[in-house]
Amino acid sequence: MVRDERSARRGSYTDRVQEVLDVSNEVAAELAGIGDGVLEALRDRLGCGVSLRGNRLTLDGEDAKVAEARAVVEELVELVEGGQEVAAGTVDAILNAIDQAQDVHAIFEDVVWSHRGKRITPKTVTQKRYVDAIRRYTVTFGIGPAGTGKTYLAIALAVAALSERQVGRIILTRPAVEAGERLGFLPGDVLAKVDPYMRPLFDALYDTMDPEKLNAFMERGTIEVAPLAFMRGRTLNDSFVILDEAQNTSPEQMQMFLTRLGFGSKMVVTGDVTQIDLPRDQASGLIQVQDVLDSVDGIAFVRFGHEDVVRHKLVQRIVEAYKRHAEQTGTQRSR
């Protein structure tokens, strides 16, 4: 609930207004939390003064800017009062949704999976589009920079599908690209050697279910985490299959993986074509597949941008800087 007081004054060039909004203790605590990150985001993105003293939020600036800020604040208030956690990135998501005439609540209230009180939901318009595509299509490609939630959301959807008995097992796989050192020189058996490559997938799994339950599923083969090479010759029925880091597959490996699709199964392929670890003369299967399958029914391509990065704000700037550099120098990969 927001109550406001509005005053106006005329500047030398443009009308400026000031609005004081009364917010609840709960909302004030969320806005002031995480080192004032939400307030700082409001100031940066909306171009007007934003300050919070107790339960009174003051917006100060040009009329149009203050009106836009108020609209964003009202959305933030409704999210907080609805039990959502908000952060600096939430401001970007709300602005993006408003720009694209999307329902903010349809994005944040789509609970993909809930574990120990933590609700996993889309954080951006593209993430919502991605979640909807995975639910609707048999094969979905999520392509974009690091930190956009491609793998995390896919794993959350897979766990939800397993819990609801839509599938009988989850299979997570990655190409074990040798980044700087040969697998043969690493200690241990084959599984021990590829474990570092699989570790990010385990981390996401442990974030979506209790360790004891996950370990039991893995012992029974209900959840399998394995290198891409282990998929050859198999037919994956009644499974939710995720191929992560797909930019490091060759075209032959990509074709091999996709043709493992069996009855009652769903596949999600994720990757970032700006972070290819293959030699420059080796084509990437993820780049090629976009041309090969872009018009095939039953397959969806969802492309993320730097604005979908939901990690630290600096990560978004780093992603955008590297993208600009590649475009300016002509060093982006085309195969």
C-alpha cells in the first residue's frame, strides 16, 4: 500500500516535482536492504532523486521521470507485499517488462520450483519466455551470456518435472573440453577426471533439493550427471535432458546428442557463443545448429542479452564490454 504527497515547482527549463510516498515497514526494509542496492538502482535507471527516510520514500525530478519512478515503486511494493524478494536487478526487470507491455506479476509469480522456502522464479522478461518455451516445446535452446539463469532455470524445471512425475529421470551433461590441461594427466578414474567439468551442475542440483534425496536419486540412476561422450549410442526415453556449455560441442557431437531424444522426453540445450573453448579452426555445434534447426517445428530458440544477467551488476557491464569489443575488432566467432 502506497500513500503519496505531491508538490511541484518550476525550474528554469522544466517543471520539477516531488512526491513523498508512505510505504510499510516491510517495504522500507526491502528497499533499504543489500547496501541500498535497490535505491541505487532506482536512481541509476530512472534519472531522478530517490531517498528513503524511515517509511517515507521521496522521488524528486522531472515530472515524467518521477511518474515512471512511481510506477516502478508501486510494482516493487506489490512484489514485496506478495512475498517476493527484490534486488537491484528487479528494477531492470520491471522496467523491461513495462517497456515490452508485459505483466510484471506474470513474470515474478511464476514459481518454477520451491525448496526450503526459496522460490525459484523468472527474473526478466526473457527468462519468463525461456521458462514458457521449455514447458511448451520438446527441444529448447537457451543461448546467451553467463549469469542469465539458462542452466539454473532448466535444472529447476527438470526437478519440478521429476517431482510431478512428468518424467522418470533427469540427465545432465556437458562436453568435457580440456581447458588448458589434458585429462590424462589428472589423477583418478574417468569419473574423477571429469568431475570438475560437472561440478556446476551438481551445485545447481544441491540448490534445488536436499543432499540426501539427491544422493539417493543418483544412486538409483534417477538423476545422472555425465560427460557428453557417455550419451553416444543411447536412446533417452521418459527423461528431462539438459546439455550445458553446448558452445563447446562440435557439429557432430550436437547432432549425436539431439538424436538421442526418445519418447516422453524433453531436451534443453544451453550455451554462450561468446565463450567457446574450442580451437579457432573447430566449428561450434551451437552456432551451426541455429541455422540448421531454426525453422523446425517443436524446437524453440530463446536468446538472452546482457540485460538478462542476474548476477552482480558489474557482470552485466563486463558482458556488454566484451560484446562491443568483439564487434569492433571482428573477433566474434561465426562458426
